[in-house]
Amino acid sequence: MEEVLRFLGMTGLAHLTAGQAAMLVIGLLFLYAAIIKRYEPLVLLPIGFGIILGNLPLAGLMRPPSDGAVGGLLYYLFQGVWLAIFPPLIFLGIGALTDFGPLIARPGTLMLGAAAQFGIFFAYLGALGMGFLPPEAASIGIIGGADGPTAIFLTTKLAPHLLGPISVAAYSYIGLVPLIQPPIVRALTTPEERAVVMEQMRTVSKRERILFPIVVTIVVGLLVPNSLSLIGMLMLGNLFRESGVVRRFARTSENEIANIATIFLGVTIGASASAETFFTPRFLGILLLGLVAFIVSTVSGILFGKLVYRLSGGKVNPLIGAAGVSAVPEAARVAQHIGQEANPRNFLLMHAMGPNVAGVIGSAVAAGVFLAIFG
């Protein structure tokens, strides 16, 4: 009986705290959202399982090495996050997957993507008002761009102690784009505006497609060099895609590299979300500010879209303004879905992809600006 009791005392169940139990429930909710509701499963599933792995007592998967003892498995994988390696690799995959043609065909949509970044700076000011230090406020504000890799990249540089809460908050709101955006979009647009059918875009030449990533890399590198590790990898992946001479590189970037980086990033970010860092007033403040930032970004994108609608004489559907947040391609799909509700002949996906990919560039540039100021 003494041996049995001693064994029971060595189990994780005997050391499970109320906070860890609550984090296990949160991890299960992430898995439910990913598997049952199919909200961003490629991200929410590894994060949810990582939360479970990181909060099971005595497992020590995130334990750092000490006194000659080897650290936990996830501790070493986490170095890819800590050293800002995984986010640029994910951007490489995004670039290989993304068609920048809509943005090249309608360069004016770059302004829609820029307008949808307003939530970043709104949340930054709000975080300062709540007592966060400027580097912390910048890391929280970038949640408004709805770009998980960029949020992680900036937070590792400016506020690594907030990495768990910020990354989980950012990816949570990205996963909830189909729930958060539609009511905002419907409230700010009229049925007539949502039903606007946009003209077919011009054909983009192969030369334009090849020159675009090269020119953007040089321009951004000269103006905002601190964002080049993200923008550079994004454009390199796109150049793999558009050049047509390295198809194996393009396939590897969009499949193996992006998938491996996403798995390791998601699991280790989830595992870093400990009960000690989550159940605090600061974390609740981060959640609130992140939500406000995302809502403000959506609102500012829609309002600018309505302005463009007026200036174009009703030729531009304002729904594409909501796609200016960086959640690719979920925000563009939301615009397409709502547009088809209003008019079954409405096909907005490719039109919305212009502001959508512009938002990716915009959030990375905003991160570079913050890094230049506070890094």
C-alpha cells in the first residue's frame, strides 16, 4: 500500500493545479474549434494540442536544460520561435502559395490593405493607456493585423515574456475571422453596396509577376530594413512560384517547409502557454486589446472601402475593404461569401485577394517600423 501511495504521489494527477486543469480545458476548446468547427485547423489544432502538452504536470516538455540535464523536447523546438526562424519560413510558404496578380492588376487596393492596419496603432495607444511599456504595446498592437507569424516575430524581439499570450490571442482571432467579421461587415454596408459586381481585372503579364517580388523586396529593404526577414522570405517564395524555373523549390516551400514550420510553431507556442502567464489581468487586457484591434482594423478597412466605392461611382464593392486584414485567405473568403449572399452572380474572391495580400505586406512593414523604433 505504501508503494501504491508513493506511485500515486508521483503521477501528474497528484500535482495537477486548478490553473493547469483550466488550461487543459482551453486546449480542448482549441481542438474542438479546429476539428469540429473547422476554424483554421492547420493552426488551432497544433496550438491546442501544444497547450495540453505544456500543461500536463511533471512531463517537462518545455523544461530548459540545467545542471547537465537535457531539456525537454519542445524546449529545443521552441528555439525556432525564440530565434525568429519559424515565422519567416512560414512567410516563404505563404509567398509560394499566393497569387499577387490581383494586387498588381489593381495597385490601388494597396491602400485598402494599409487602411485595415489602423487597428494596430489603435491597440498600441490603448495598450499604452493600460500601462504597458511601449515595446509591449507595439507587440500587442500587431495583433490587429491578424497575422500570427508577424505577431510572433515582433514579440520575440520586443516583449518575449508576452510571447505565449500574444501568439495565442493572435491565432485565436485569426481562427475566428468567419465569426467576427460578418456581423461588422453587414452592419456597416448596405445590401446595394454588398451586391456590387466588380469588373473583371486585366491580365497580369509574366514579366510583371516576376518583377513585383524583386521590386518590393528592394523598396521595403531600403525603407524598412527591419521587416526584410519577413518580406524578403514572402517575396522569395513568390519568386519561386512566378519564375517557373524552380518548381521544386516552390512546391517544397508551400508544402514541406511551410507545414513543418507551422507544426513546430503551433505546438511550441501552445506549450509555452502556461497557467501562470495566462490567468492574470495583463493577459485579459491583451485579449481585450487584441479583439478591439481586430475589430477596428475590419471597420477601418470597410470604411475606406466605402470611400473607394463612392469615388469610383459604385464600381468597387466595399466588402473587399474588410479583406485588408492579413488573414489570408480567410478574410477574402468572408468577402466572397457575404457578396454572394447579396448577389449570387457576385464573385469577389480574386478582387478581395488584392487587399488581403496587401494587408500581409502592410502588417510586416508595421512590425518593421515598431522594431526600428523600439528594437
